[in-house]
Amino acid sequence: MTISRLMRNRFLVFMTLAAALVVSCRVDVEPTVYTAPKVNYSTDGPITVSVGEKVTLDATVTDGDRLTLGWYVNDVLEASTAHFEYVFKTAGNYSVRFEARNGAGKAEKTFAVTVNDIFKAHLSVGDSTAIRRTQLQTLKVMAIVDAGSGVEHEWQVDGKVESTDAYFNTFVLQEVKTYRVAYRGHNAAGSFTHEFDVNVDETRLTMTWSVLDAVVTLNEGETLEIVSTAIYGGSGLQSTWTLDGETISTEKDLSYKFSLSGEHDLRYSAVNAKGETAFRSWLVNVLSSGFLIDDFENISDLSSWWNRNENQPGVQLAPNPDPTGVNTSEHVMSDQVSGTGGTSGYFNLKLSVLASSKGIDVSKYNGVRIKIHLGNSNYYPRIEYAGTKYAPVTPAQRGNKWEILDFRFPSNFESGKNITFRPMLQEDGSNIPSGAVSDTNPRIIYIDDVEFLESNL
């Protein structure tokens, strides 16, 4: 036997053995067979529940394998188990569908579910029939919905609708009284009502006075009137006015004639029925009476006693710009500067002419009192005597009204000199700067009732 023949025989033997091995390892594969699902349900429906109530459904699979399960609420998958629990939060009609499926088919059932609304609520004040608050507070109360949907709210105060929100926080308790508050809430399922009183206590004593300035300047013989007003807390108010420590009135308002010159301590105190107190004080500067040298009511020519020092148009008679308050005169003297350059708007009172024409002994005096109206300006009036500019004894208030100013000098007047009025100075004593006429630079002032004050030296 040749080698090639031997090799061929061995190959045949190998192939025969391999074929036998393949035959011995072959396994028959059966096709997958599904069983169609069959399902029993815990109820046949329809189902009726209330908002917030739990719905429980069970699907018992009696036949079928390799199933895919699903519970759908209005076609939205909500669970993939045979057992189903669900809570409806809004009233309405719903469809709940169960589905079991595999390759052999599916089983399904749809349940009609009716969800009825309910209504359950309470108020933040609970079951209270009366609550207490303080005047000017905002009433704050809430309706709390425990169950239900689509709730409409209404709040009434003393029979008038004040809010339709669940949270009522828009009503201010203005009066000291008992308010009647009524609430009604309702939806399709029912309603809830509750009424209660709000007893309002008076707020703390709050007062104001007609005279706000801390310093009041009067002439001897003038009457000071002050009106006191209890804005809040005025029940049972008892008032006391004292002057220099002595009680002068127990009325709420003061009307008192000051006959003694000098500085006086005026005080007001009050207590109400709750024991709350109010207090205010004033320094009253009473000026001694002087000798009136000019009221500008009965003269038509100012040239004899006054000169304008080249200010244009300068001093002249004028109607009273504000005939109220401390000066009700019809006519006054005005000083006006029409130019735009820097100036003090000064003018002179000629003591020599005054002494000779009136027969006045000017040496008996060392002070001048004037009524002055500065308008809206920031002028700070001074009077110059013997080369020095003097500020008023009591600072000018410059409140667009008439005020009374006293000026005192370190020596008595001499008939050969002049008193120079410089009403348009700045507070530091310098002239007003250049500038056009405006609300704050009106370049006009008014003076009335010029008096000489007897010497206090």
C-alpha cells in the first residue's frame, strides 16, 4: 500500500466519525406557544367615589403567560401591576382601563369612574365667635380648605363684601368698635359658613398741636392760641397746661394772654383713660412793648425818614402780601431790588430826621422790633448800627409768613446816626450773590410796624 492511499483511507475514517458525532449532538427546537390571557376583576363597575377617596381595583389573571399588565386613567399609564390603588384629586368623570396582553392576544376592561366633589374647611380663627385686635391693624384671617376643589370664598364686614380670596388681609380696622365678619365658602358639593366679632381696642395715644415751632415769639399783651388734637387714643383725655411750673389751664386747647416779657416755659401734658400720656413743650419769648414809629398805614411819602441807597426801585409802600397771622395790616413797606448784581438791598432810617420831626429822644432806646415777611427766600435779615451788622435776638424762621424780630445793640441810639436795614443778606452776613429773580431769589421783602425798644442797659 502506497503512502498516498494510506492517507486517503485515514481521511475517510475521520469524516465518517465527524458525521456520526454531528448526528448524535442534534436537538430539536420547539416553537414558542402563548396562552391567551383571561382575567377576573374585583368589581364590574361603574365606580363612584369622592375627591380624596382611594379607589382600589384588582385584576386576577386566570390564564395566560408572559403577560404585560397596565392600568390606564384617561389613557395615561398609572400602574403595571394586577393590584391598583388611585386617589382622584379633582371631581369629574374618568375612565379606568385594565389591559393584559401577550403574543396570543389581550384581555381588557374599562371602568367608568364618577368622582364627586366634597367640601370641608375651617378658619384660622377656629370656632371663635369673637377676637380682639388693635385700631389701625390690618385684619388677617384665612379660610383653610381641608378637602374639595373649585372653592369660592366670600368675606363680608358689617354686611359689605370686602374680599373673595381665601386669605383675607386687605381690611384696616380704622374705628374703635365691634366689626361683624362673616365668611362663606362653597363648591359644587356644599358650603361652609362662620361669623365672628372683631373687637377693636383703641390705638396708643397720638397727638398733634397747631403750633409746631419749639420757640414762639410774642409781644407783651399778645394772646397765644394752641389747638391740641388727639389723632388716636383720645378717650377720657385729661389735659394740663403749665407756664413756668404753674397750671394755667386744664382745657385741651390753650388761649392765653402773655403780659410779662421774657422767656417762659410752656408745657402741655395729657393722660387718657388707659393711662397713656402725651407731652409737648415750647419756649415762649415775650418781647417788651416798644414805641411804634411807623405802621405805614397813614403815610404816602417815605422820603422824609427813609432812603433807599440807590437800590431800584427800593423802598416803597405796598399792599400786604399775606394779611394773616401776626400782621393783618392793609399796607406795608416793601424793599425791592430789580437788578441782578450782588446786593444786600439795604436802606436807612434817619434818626436825626426822626428825632427832630417827631420830637423823639432816641437816646432812650437801644433796640428795634419789626414785622418782616421774607417770602420763599433764604435771606437772613440784619440791622447795621455804628458799622456793625447785628442778627435778630431770635433767629429768623423764614417760613414764608410774617414774623416778629427784635434787634438789640450794645449802646443807645444817637440822633446823628442812621439805622441801616440789611434784610437781604446771607446767613453768614455777606451780600446775596448775583442772579436773576427766582422763587428762591425774589429780591423783595416786606416790613411793617417798626418799633423802638427802650434801653435794657
